[in-house]
Amino acid sequence: MRSRPVVGTIAGSDSGGGAGLQADLRTFTSLGTFGVTVVTSVTAQNTVGVSAIYPLPPSFVEAQLKAVLDDFDVRFMKTGVLPTAEVVEVVRRKVLESRVGLVLDPVMVAKSGDRLAGNDVLEALKNLAKTSLIITPNLAELELLTGSKIDDLNTLEEAAALLSSQLGTNVLAKGGERLKGEDVVVIDGRINHLRGTVAETKDTHGSGDVLSAAITSLLARGRKLHEAVREAKEFTTMSITSGMRIGKGRGPVDPFANVERLAEREKAREELEELVLKLEERKELIVALLKTEDKANLGYMTPYSEVATLAGGIIRYMGWIKVDGPIVFGVQNLVSTALRRTGSRLGLSTSLTEKLLRNSEKYGLTIKESGQPCDVLLEGDKVVVLAQSSRELLDKLEVLAR
């Protein structure tokens, strides 16, 4: 029988769907774990801000915790918004009773700047942190927890070390946009920095939830804490750089992008393999277009701007063609550059010949040297024939080879 590691989120509901337990559940699923939920509050919010918060009674939060822990083998859980000190105490007590590993995301300040928990929660969270595996504050939360003013990486590191010492727990201090995506992690007293890609986007709603949920899932899948933190950082960075333009304010990050990216890579590989077979069946197209001293190549660009090409390309020998090398990603060549410049999905690089120029003009195919959309991109003594589908590419090659 199939199964998955079970993880839990103790968090608030985001009616906008970008953060809170909604973001947690998408992250859990994307990383191959099964998520259970303990709802602590219901919020009226969207990408612009939070307009109302309805905290659930501590007794009901406790009832949910009992229900999931009595039935499921939950080894790791994470927190989000814990709206009252009483709710925090319920969580602390159940964590001690169940010995579940807790990733404490001390959600007190939303990306919009709205406070999500009162001042009375602060001390209760510090007590809860002492029973947690790790605490993951953002800059604003770290300043509240330590009373420090954080201006740069040095003060971030000092505050993270101070919090770890005071609470006796591991700390992941998130630098966020102010510190160009660089975080400081303190695990077992050792300080390290985690660098992330700086994304030119404001669509970062839910990024903190995704990070703590990813750590939780990776721990449940057997990673050591330092491994889980590092991999979660990479996962979250990908989610941020693939953030969605949804809503009028800060759009949500997309944890599903990590799964979709892998699926799109496989789709690219399969489509190129099929296209190679068709070109081998119709080798006269390559023979008519490619000079014997040149190499052709095929490329497929995914929606994540990753390009699959042939490792060696296609060579012509008299009336035959030979495909050289497997399909690979990450190779910078003529066809990959052309696809990124034009935004086309498929391309085939080949020789610039009089026949190709003549047929392009005769049959109305556009040739350009710039990165603007066109049928054929001119690059020195080579060209790249561009298309959005395999059928379109084959049709263009047939016209050009006449």
C-alpha cells in the first residue's frame, strides 16, 4: 500500500489563498508529504492586506490537535499564526506531550506590514520556541523577539545568535528583500549564511510560510536539519522567482512551480525525442538546408526559460544525417540563445544559404537579426528557424527546403 510522510500545519486560513495553511498545504504536496491542518484563526485578507481576523477558541484548537495526533503518525509540524497566548500555550503543551518536531514560524507581521498577533503573544512564543527544533523569524519578527535594530547582515547575524542563545534553539533569520534574500542560520551554535537569488518582483506573498513548510516536509522525508534548511531555501527561491501576478497587491509565490518545472523538462525531452525521430524519417529536409561543414541543433524552451538541446547536434554526411549526443539542459549555444531572445518554444539552427533566403522571401517567412518575434533569426552565417510547435517547425523546414 502506498503512503506518504504525514506533516501538520498549525496556522491561520488566508482567504486570498496565497499564505497561511493554504500555502503550507501546497508546499507539503509539492514535496511529497501529506498535510493535516489545525486552524488557529480565519482571516479576511487578500494580496493588498488583512481586513479582519477571527481567532478560534483555544479549546477548539486543542480539539483539532488531539484529532490529528490521535489518528496520524505525525512526526513534524509547523506553526503559522498563533493569535493568542492561550493558543500558543495549547500548542506548547501538545508538542511536549506528543514529542512532535516543531518548526516554529513566529508569524506576527504580514508582508503587507499588518500585525497578525497581539503583543501578549510575544512572550508565549518565546516559551514555545524553547520546545521547537527551529524558529524562522523574518526581520520584523526578529526585531520584536530580540529588541534589536537590524540594518545589515552583521546586525542580522548578531540578532540570530542572540536569539539562539536566549531561547536555546536553532534559528533561521530571514533577511528578505531588505538584505537581498540572504539569510542567517544558527544550528547547534554554528552560524552560516544562505544566499538566494534576488528576484525583481513584489510577488512574494506567502514566501515565509512556504519556507517553513518546506523545512517541515524535508525533515519528514529524512533530511538532517541543516540539509532541510538549505534545500528549503532553494525550493522557496524557485517559488519566489516563479511568483504569480494574481491580485492587485503582492501576488503569491508558487510552490507548485518546483513540480511543474520538472514536468516541463520531461515534456521538453519527450517532444525533442519525437521531433528527432521525425527529422530522421525526413532527412531530406536537413540535407537540403545544412552545409556539410556545419552542424544543426534542435532546442525546446520550457515556460521556465530552461532550454533542452542536443549535446552534439546534427551532422550531414552526403545524403544522410546523424544525431550526435543525448538531450541535455543548461548548454549555451546558438539555438538556446535564439529561443531566449525571441521567446519561441522550438528552434532548429542550420546554415544560411541562398536557397533558404530565396524560399523565405518567396513563401513569406520573416527573417530578422534582432530578438523580435520572427520565423527565422539570422546569426552571422547561421540561422535559427523558430516555431511554437513541432508541426509548425516541420512545415517551415519543408517550405525552406524546397
